[in-house]
Amino acid sequence: MAETTITIHVDEELTMAFEEAAKARNRTGAELLQEFMQEIVFQSPDAAYDQWFRRQVQIGIDEADRGELISSEEVEAEFAALRAGLQDNLLRTA
């Protein structure tokens, strides 16, 4: 698909905040804007969900292709810590 460039003028503070928000999501501002545009174009709930789901799958595939993976050991350790914290909270409130 051919691509085109869109130029917009945005307040500098908003631009900086948007860039930080994109970085926090491991995305570029352009990627987030493109996702937003797709959501607007495909507004029916089913189409919007389908597009969102496809984007999420593609993001995961792209991250895996770049080697941005989390080992099963890391996942297990993180959730073990979450379970332990939950158990502590339950014991304190009981």
C-alpha cells in the first residue's frame, strides 16, 4: 500500500506529552496516530475490534521479530511476585 505524509501543527507541550505517551507504549507517535486514524475509519464495533486485534497481533509479531521477547522464567517470576503481594494484602485485610 502506498504511503503519504500528513503535516499538522500542534502545540509543543502536547507534542512532547504525546511523544512520551507513545514511548511508554513502545510505539512511535506516527504508529499511534495511524492506529487512531484506522479506528476512526472503521468505527463499527466489530470492524474496530477486528482492526485493533489485528494491530495488536502485528505489534507482537514485530516485537518478536526484533527479538523483544520475555522468557517464561521472567513471566513466572513476575506473576509469582504478584501472587505473593496479593496474598499479603488479603492476609492484612482479613
